[in-house]
Amino acid sequence: MSEHRRKPPQPQGGGRAAARRGQSGLPSGRRAAPRGATGSPADYGLGQELGGEERSYGGRADTRRAAQRSAGGRRRAAEPARGGRRGGPAPGRGRAAAPAQKRFIDYPRAGKYGAARWVPSWKLVSGLFIGFFGSLVAAAGIAYAMVGVPDLAKTATAQNNVFYWSDGSEMVATGGETNRQIVNLSQIPKEMQYAVISQENKTFYTDSGIDPKGIARAVFNMARGGETQGGSTITQQYVKNAMLNDQSQTISRKLKEIFVSIKVGTTISKDEIMAGYLNSAYYGRGAYGIQAAARAYFNKDAVDLNPGECAFLAAMLKGATYYDPAGATSLDPAATPEANQKRALAQMQDTLNKMVQYGHLSAADRAKYTTLPTWQNPRSNNKLSGQVGYLVDLAKAYLINNTEITADDLQKGGYSIYTTFDKKKVNELQTSITKVQKANIKPKQRPDTDTHVQFGGASVDPTTGAIKAIYGGEDATKHFTDNADQTGAQVGSTFKPFVLAAAMQWGVRDKSLGAEQAQDERTQVSPKSLYSGKNKLKIKDYDGTIWKNEKGEEWLQTNDGNESYGNPPDYQIDLREAMRESVNSAYVQLGMDVGLDKVKDAAVAAGLKTNSLAGTSFPSFSIGISDPSAIRMAGAYATFAASGQQRDPFSVTKVTSKDGTVFTHTDKPTEAFTPAVANNVTDVLRTVVDKGTGTAARLPGREVAGKTGTTDGNKSAWFIGYTPQLSTAITMFRYNDDETQKNRTFLEMYGTGGQKKIHGASFPAEIWHDYMAEALANEPAKDFPTPEPIGEVVNDVPSPTPTPTVENTPESSPTPSPTPSQTLTSPSPSPSETCRFSWQCTDTGGTDTGGTDGGVTSTPTATDTSGTGNSRGNGNGGLFGGGGG
């Protein structure tokens, strides 16, 4: 054999087979250098195999494939093979390969390659389906167990509240937003039941309570953002009506409705479901339930409905906005009476035809109802018309603001509410105001002066604080602001009694002392104290400095008609006479001497609410630039009538429900003033009625105390008076009654009612007299307590001091024959000579016979900015809350 073809030397230790076994443990891929070699691969011949040995049997390709199978790729390092002829060394002799570990879920599938690994087996698919379906069944079972049948006593059966007069007779049954009366199924005609079945759910008596197709459609619509529509059974609609706390259009709420419907369908009889549905459904016109609907549309009980009327009401369930024959253009311009009548008739006829088709009505009976039934106007049977609406609102507001009964509670209803309102007195007050209004206010004859005229009034029992009567306006369904509770009309000179009470309760400050000492060193004032009645009086602060306005101009207080009272040159007048003639200058100065803070305290102590008081830091505060309500003013004067015992006005004595009594009013009087102070105020106010500005309010055989009031610009006029048994406030004003305006515009009353000027002694005093004469007709006359002497006679009028210019002043000019009745009269008043600043707008006071007054500067301007009032709540138990009734 040639040297060039000789065999390579055989490795020792086993021959060719052993060599192959040894080689199989080497890495695959490129041929490697022998273990321990340091040269490059080129140093070894191309013909050499790994380790310098001869290639394994089968050639180079077989070797490469074997290496790839064992290592998984050409470029990856080889891993020890588990066995196999070509994959590496075989396990030890006699030992089998270890089996693969089984998985609970064989996915991806073992033993499969490529896409086959990701195709689930039928076992896996079946298991997942069974598990998913089982979970749904378990979830549905839990949901079914967790939902309950609606408690209609707490939701859909919210009923009317019944309000009673003070004598226990029923005033009205109403419930705010929920007008519903529950009736038994026996009181609902069969035709009504068949009408809704024929139109809404013809399989009502055979279905399980749900409509799967309708539910799927509704869920699909909601899922894509649409509205739920159609498909609801009567059972589902009943459940939806009962779920008043959740009416959201969501999938979760729909699912809840489904489960509740299923439970209702399996636990409640079909008759109970039908009764619940007809008693909870909304028929329009604020009517919930078939009984309320029968009254709202036909003014009859549900049991008396005929088949045509039943089919008509079934149409209303589709949406009264578009089916009420009276129309609802305020909600949608398309809902005209004509269009609604056409739709209602078509729907009614369709319902009647279906009733015949399904065997619920004979063709002969159906033929009787081819036109719409005779329906009534929505307002023709409104129980809250007239004064009743104002009374109900006042009582409800009192409960909300003064008890634990909430607005939601009242809406759910079921309360018996016993009010303080005296039916006879309410009617008499309305009659008295209507009589004067019709006789004197002629808007067609005097459109410039007699339009927008409003009256308000309230009566309070001084011994209890009970509101006996109010007049809120012409009609609660037409005029929505309660003129007894809130108007924004200033009270004028009717505020002066609080100034007098403050002077007698706390006294005037010593002007010779400093501010701090003056608060403690005070002199209690007697009604005989002397003050200046001079017109355009310079008002001084307690320290003697002349009060100046924000522009630095001296404050000159005018009187009504620009008249001065008392004898010149000092014009002394006592406080009794100043009250009798309503002299502004005297009471403005008295308020400054007492301190405006004390005047405010007196008003609040008497019963006025702080938020109704305005301009408390200006001199004109003492003459009524504030705007308390008629209720609060009547209550405050009642404090004087009760010898200083203050009681907040209230309108509800007791509330009961099916659970018993839930509220009872308790009398909680407080001493606002000592009896001596209150009785002296009453004695002074008696002078006003006996021989002052309030003589029109005299009641023969009875003692009456009262006060007139007219405000700057003649924009409101008041008379407030009382006897020991009853305190009554009457107000009159003009404003543009546009409910969209936040600040109502008060208008002047010069020429209103054909009179030069409206003042408290005119129409308000006349109304007060007529009403009180009737209200007290059957009650014995009572006298006021005899007042005790009080205070000291304070002389606030300084003695005149001669000056070099005294002879040039009209006040110091000699008078040939002065008499007690002589006054200094300025030229005729101008209606425009009023207040320069809004906080100066004051009461005209005086004799209430013309002119204007209020704080003006020495150079009066025609600018009048007092024409706008406000609508602040006065806490009389009205819509804006507060502690009163």
C-alpha cells in the first residue's frame, strides 16, 4: 500500500465503534482543533476530522445532521444528548428513558410541532365550555338570590300628603312631585287592564315576566350607545317604575331589572303585578297611578272609567308629552294640542282594535268609542289654586327647615300635616284684599299707574306664634312669588317701633363720654323724651359730630312733605307725637343716640331675620330701608302684643304617618323685651291709630295698636297693627313680576288707584280694617296691659344759641304769634327729590300725605336708585329656609 494511502492510526481502546461513541460527544458545527492544540485550524489538514480522527461512518452529511439533532442548530453549543444512536451517548445499559411529565392543561400541546401545537384538543374545548357555562349559571343564581322584590311601600307607592286646616278639616291632598293614590285591582276596570295588556304585553298572563328578544335588543342598543327601547313586558315596566332610586340607562341596571323581573314573575301573582303597574305608572299631568290619572283627565274615580277612557289613558303611557290633548309646547314645540289630539286618537283606536282582536272587547262596545273622550283642562281641577298653593308651600318649607322630615320624605308622601291656618281667616283676608283691588285698581283705565300692583298679608297669633292666615297673591298657579313670605319691598316707617323699643330697653348713650364709656353709661328713655321734629335736620353721631355721607357731605334728614314738627325755633316734639305723625328726623336722631347696633338687636329680638336687614350702619336704617316679609313683620309686632314674649311664626302643629306622630310643635317663647318696654311701645302705637296716621284702622269697641309706612319713591306701602288676639301686616307695592329677573324692579305708585300717592294710611289700612273686623267678629274685645312708667325724659333738643347771623336765618326770625300747630313748610314736594345713594332710600313717614323723604344732601339730586329690591329669603318657613314658620 502506498504511503500516501495508508490508514490513519486507529485509536486505542475499542476500535471504530468506540471512536464513534467518543466523537459523538463533541460539539457540532465547524470542525474544532484537537484538545490542547494551539495552532490554527489550517495547521491541520482539510482531510482531517475532529481530533485528527477519521470521519464517522456515513459521511460528512450524516455527521452534520446528527450534530444538529443533538444540539438543535448549527451555531448553538451542543447540549448533552439524552440518548439515541446519533444524538450522544446512550444511557447506561439496561435503563429506559424517563417519561415526560404530564400537565393539567396540555396547552400548547406537548409532542406536537408547528401549528399543531396551538390547536386545542376537544377535551380542552369541552372543559372550557362546561366551566364557562357553569360559572354563568352560578353567577345568575347568586344574582337571583341577592335581588329582592321591590318594597312598594318605600318606592312606587309614594302617596299624597294630606294637609288639614287648624280645625282638623281636610284642606288638600297633594304630594308635591308625586300625585298618586293607590287603589285595589277591584277598583280598576277590567277594560283598563285589558287595554294595557293588548297594547303592551299580550302574553302577560302566560309569560315568565321577561321578553328575551326585547332584552337582547335593549342590551345591544345600550352597548352601542343608543337608548333602551321596546320589548319590555308589563312585569319589567312595573319593576322599572318601582326602582325609583335607579332609573339610569345602563347595562348593569338593565341586568338588575331582568333578575328582579324574573323573581317578581315567580313570586308574585299576575294580579298583584297588574295592580302594581297601573298604580305606579306615570300618565302625565303630574299623575302617578290610575286613580290620579282618572282625576287629572276626567275628574272621576278610576272605577268609573269606560272602555274609551281606558284606551285613552293607555295611550298616555306611551308618553303624555305627545299624547296629552291639551298639548305640551313648553316641553316640545311639536307637541301642539292639534298634533297631540291626532296622535292620541290614533293610539286610542289602535288599542281598542287590539282589544277586540284579542277577545277582550266586543265589536259592538268598541263601536261606541270613535272619538276622544271629553277631557278637562289641566288647570280646571288644580287643588293648589288660589291661596291653597301658598299655604301648602309654606307648611312644607317649615317642615323641611325645622324638623327631621326631608324634601324626599315629603315627596314619598304618606303624611298627615296639621297646619295652623284658619280657613275662615284665610278666606276673609283674600276677600278684603280682592274687594279693595277690584274697586280701585283699574289697569285698563290707568295702564301707566295701575299695572303690576301686588298685595300681600299675614296674620299671627301673639299668644302662640301660629300663622293664622296669609295672602300670597292672586293665585298660586298664576303668580308664583308668595307676597306674604318674600318680596323685597322695604317696610318704611313701620320699622320705627324697634327704634323706640331699643331706646327704652338699653337707653341712649351719654354724648359727653368716649365711645367705650358711652356703651356702658346709658339713660333709659321715656316716651315723653324730647327730640327735634325739624325738617332737613342735621343728624349727629353720639359724640355730637355731624354725620356725613361717603362724599363728606352733611346728612340732612327730611320729613314727609318736607314739613317740620313742633314749635320754632327748636321744634321740640316728644317721641309719642313723633311716632303718631311718623316724624323721620326725630327717630333717625334717636337711632343714632341709641346706636344702630342696638336698633338692629331690637329688631332681631322682636323676630326679624338678620338677612332681611339692610343699611345697618347708616342713619336711614332706623326708618325702614330693610325688607322683612309680611309674616315676619306680623310676628315682630306680635312680640309687642305679647308683652315682650317673642315666638317665631310657625305653620305646622303636628305631623303623623302610618308609624304614628313624627312631629309636634312645642312653644318656646323668649323674652325679647321687658313687659314695661313692650307695653309702652304698644301704648305709643295705640296713639297712631287713635289720632295719628292710622285712624283708618280703628275698630269700634277694640283697642288697636299699629303703624303706617311708606317708602321712598312711593314704591311700597304698609300697615301693621294688632290687638291682644291677632297681629296682621298688609303690604302693597308695584313691581315688574317677571320671574326671569333676578332683581325685581319696584315701580312708583304715584297716581295708582286714582290717588295722588299710595301710603300706609290708604289702601293697606283699609284692607287691614275690613279683614280684622271680620276675623275678630266672634271674639270678645280685650284690652292691652296698662303700661308702667319707664325711663327718663331726655331732652335731645339743644337750646338755641344766638349767633351774629341768627337774624338772617328763617328759623330764628321772630314769629308774631306762634301757636303749637305752626310748622315750617317747604315748597311742594317733588317725587324725584329722593335719595342720592341706594343706602339712603328711606321711608316717607310723616302723615303719609305726599312728598318724599329719606336722607338727602344739602343739594338734593333727582337721581333715584332705590327702585330695585331683592328676593332674599326671610326665614318664614318659605322656600329659602330658616327657622321660622
